[in-house]
Amino acid sequence: MNNPLSKPVREQPDLSRRRLAKGGLALPVVLATLASKPVLGAAPYNCTISGALSGNTSTHGEEMRCSSLGRSPGYWKEHDSVWPNIDPNTAFKDVFVDAYWWISQNANAVELCPAQYLNCSPDPTLIQVLTSTAGMRPNLNYPALGRAAVASLLNAYQFAPDYPLTPARVVAMFNAVYLGGTYQVNPTTSWNAAQVMIYFESLYGTM
């Protein structure tokens, strides 16, 4: 793991940034080419992947609470009638990789399963993944990573260009790590599923 930053903590630090540091994301690297400036020009630097990696050691204007940028899975679950750019009943595999199957828990929720898992059905929808229960079938990061990915996708559509991720990058990050792989953020740094989820969650609060 990389050495922690030596820069003093500012007053009233963003708790989500502390979680990023604990998750091994606060690395002394600035990803100058990670995000396209025309797309992410309005996103606060300290909330971008570059800012998370560098610990915001460079001066890029005022810091802000990253958790104010997006909405939580719970919010999007309750507002599925106003999802931006995508139908809640779209199959998850039509947007992300074919990661999940599902089994009914009750009239309002499903439990996610690994693909082709016994007694589970294929092709859960985005809203099913988002409303999946806390229970899990055997596999890595079920179902929290899927819920975080769907919420992050919606945030990327809804809040562009002020959101630090594009929809395509959200999809790429999930697809790279959902089975235990890593997402390569630069030639020397990669994130595992837990780190990707920490970053997704840092960009939305309880709303």
C-alpha cells in the first residue's frame, strides 16, 4: 500500500475523502489524461479520480463536499419515474456486463445471484439491481457494487458536466472489477472492486 499523505488535514474535511484514503486511493499521482477536460471541466477537482489519487495536492480552486454531487441508490429507487436517459426496466446486461442473475425475495425486492446460479433467473433489470436486498448469493461484492454502479450511472447522466464520471467510465469501472479484477487508472495504479465502490459512494450522500 502507498504511504499516507503528509499534507495536514484541512478544517472540516470531507469524510468521503478520508474513506478514499483508507481504501488505498489517496496515491501521490495526478492523472492528467484520465478525464477529458471538455467533458469534466465543471467537476470539482478534489472529487475527480485525479483529485482522489493526488489527495488534491495541486491547487485547482475551492474544494467542495464530493457527497453533494450525486444522489444515492435509495434516492433513485424512490424516483424511478424520472430516471435520466434510461428506462429502469432496461436489462442490466444491456448497459453493464452480464454480471447478475436474480431470485425473488418478495413483491418489491430481489436477491442477486452470480450468472447461471442454481434456481436463479437471468437478466435482472436496472431497477431490480438497484432495489436488490442486502442478502447475497456466493460471489464478490453482491449486491452493493451493482447498486452503487446503477446510482453512479444515473448521477453521471443527471449531473453532467458537474459530475466527475461519465456514464461510459462508470460502466468500464464496474465491468473491470465485478469478478475480482482491477480497474487500471494509470500505468502504475489500479483499483479493486472495494476501491471502486468507495469512490462511487464518495460522490453521493444519503439523499
